[in-house]
Amino acid sequence: MKTGASLKRHSLPVFALLFALLPALCSCVSMAQRGAVDLAYRSYNKGDYAKALRHLAQAEAYHEEMSNERHAEILLLKGRCVEGMGNRAEAASLYEYLVKTYPDTEYAARAKGRLEELRKAP
């Protein structure tokens, strides 16, 4: 039977190992997000907006670990997808949310442009 001191001695290396692997695990999440976003762009470019939205949902599953820039990118692409599906009101809502939430990103500037185009269209 192991004593408390023995357990502590064995626990320290395990915690050290987990702590050392944490950056690698975070990197894996980032890679999974990037992969999902890349697949979403491919589907979007093919006109398969529903599939692109599914990939974006996968990327957003790790929202807590993503940067503001990445989330803004995802929101813009979601807006483009729903716009492509003919839902201009939902697209406008996504663009407005993006501009309000992430105003200092390059994607906010693009979203403003999309909003102007939507307002001009009949």
C-alpha cells in the first residue's frame, strides 16, 4: 500500500508532465480550429454554404481558446454563408455583432463593407 508521501512523490512528475504538455494541447486546439476554418473556406468557395457553416460550428466549439481575430474571421465567414443562402437579415445581424464586438479587427472593416452593400441592395 502506498503512503501519502509515496503518492506525493509520484504525483509531482505527473503534474510536471501535464504542465509541460499544456502548450502542445493548446496548439492542437488551434490547429483543429484552423483546419475547420480552412475547410469552411473551401466549402464556401464551392457554394456549399451549409457545409461551410458546419465546419465553422466545429471551429467555434473551442471559443474560449480562440483569439478575437479568429472569432471575428469566423463571424464574417458565417455572415457570408448565410448571405449566400439568401438570408440577408441574419447576415446583417452577424456583421453588426462582429463590428460591435471586434471593432479593431480587419474583419470588422470587411463586415462594414458588407453592411453597406446589403443596405444598397433592393
